[in-house]
Amino acid sequence: MFVSDNMARGLITVVAAGEIGNRVAAGLGSLFGNILCHTDLMPLDVISCSMAASDLILVVSGLEDEVVAGRAADFAGMARDSHSCRIVIGLVTKSSVGPALVCQERVEALRCKVDALFMPSNDCLISMGPDASEDMQPPIEEHLVRLLAGEVINLNSDTSVDLSDIKAIMCDGGSEACLGVGIAKGENGGKNSALKALQALRFQEMDLTRTGAFIVSVTGSPTNLTMENFAAAHAAIKGAIHENANFFVVPLFDEALAGTVRVTIMAKRNAIPLPAPEMTPQLAAFLADFE
């Protein structure tokens, strides 16, 4: 995973609940030096102080039982009450959610306290064939949570992305969010990985033409992520979504991907596309100058 040399413009805190969340947080802490990572074994006052200084908080968790689910919801509530925090994102492995009714209730409590809740499942990733890299192996959902958290951290560090851009999409249209990941090799790796990521969203019953908010990262090694590959991925995604959707696409680099391109799409399920601008005489005259 690529780690930016730039310090994040917004301070990020990762707070973990449960065994799965703690593993994810430990992995992120070893990769990124510009974030704060806390497991649920840390004193609450330490976690609270970190949240108070943060612009973006990631709550990562498996929800193995009602205790862990409650802890994740409590952390999200603490983050929501932090006056400095601008974005709260929940990242939960879907299959780990316990079957008990109280556990389901805690999931809903978590959903109500975050700006975006991602619950990755195996449907989020295409493909696990010869295009898959060695690190994309089971447990797939846990890997996807770590991957998604890393993408958000890298986006925040990218000089072409402002934290307000991330906030505008993550806070749009309620908290229900979906993840699509596509991996492909070869000359058309950018386009093919984008098409796979889009298909992963469709597998989750997302109507791409009615959804209005997307963040997309196109990741490859510096040698294989060419402008042509990036442009092909961008075009494939733009052609599949609503013409007035609020979205941006960012290139990221990861030496470990070698000849592989990975496209990651973060989508807000209930975000509404922006209305088309009214064609006033002034706007018509302005557009006519470019014809």
C-alpha cells in the first residue's frame, strides 16, 4: 500500500473495537505514521483526547457480539460529540455481525452516529481469479476494511484532494455506503478494473444511475498506472453513473501492485444526484462561446 510522504491536512484517528478491529488498527498503525490508532484496550480519556483533536475519525470493528457492537457504537457517539471532528466513518466486516437482536440494534445505533457506514462483504470484490494479488486473500472482509481505511488515509494525504471534498461526499445522503473493488492486469487494466468495481456495486443492488456521490481511487505501480490507464478507468466510471453525480477520481501509487491496477469505489447509496443547472440566457451565451 502506498504511504504518502505528506502529512495529512486533517488529523485522522482510528479507533478499534473487538478482535477484528484491533487487528486492522494495528496493521494501519504500522503502515501510516501520520495517524493516531487506538484499540479498545486504551483508556477512554486517551481515546477521547485524540478524538477532540481529529478532523476525521474511523471506527473499525467486527461486531462479533453485542458487547463489541455496543463499544463500536459508543466510540462513534464519542466521535460525533467531538466538536473538532468533521467526518465520522464506520468500517465493519459484514459477516462478523452477531445474530442477536441486541447486536442488530447496536448496528443501527452505529449507523445513526456516523456519516458513512461501510460493511464490506465478498460481493464487494471482483475478481479473485488470476488478477488477484497475494495480499488479497481470506479473510477477504477484514482485508477490505483495512484496504478501505488505507484508501481514505491516502486520499486525505493527497495534495489534490481537500478534506472538504471527502466530507461533501461522505456526508451526503444518509449513512448507508457501499464499496466496490476491481482488480485487473494487462494493457486494459484501468478500464477492466473499473468495470469490475462497478459490477461489484451492482451485485449489492446499487442503482448507479440514481446514486449521486462517489469517491474513486485508481491504484497501481508508478510504471503501470499510465495516464491512459487512469483516463480509461475514469471514462468507464463516468459513463456508468448519473451525469450530475458528485464524484472525483484520484490516482494513487503502490509499488506492490506491479502489473496490476486496482479501482476502489466508495459510494453513498441514498445520495441524490445534483440537479442540472437551469439554462438561463447568460449560461447559454457562456456555453456558446465554447462551441
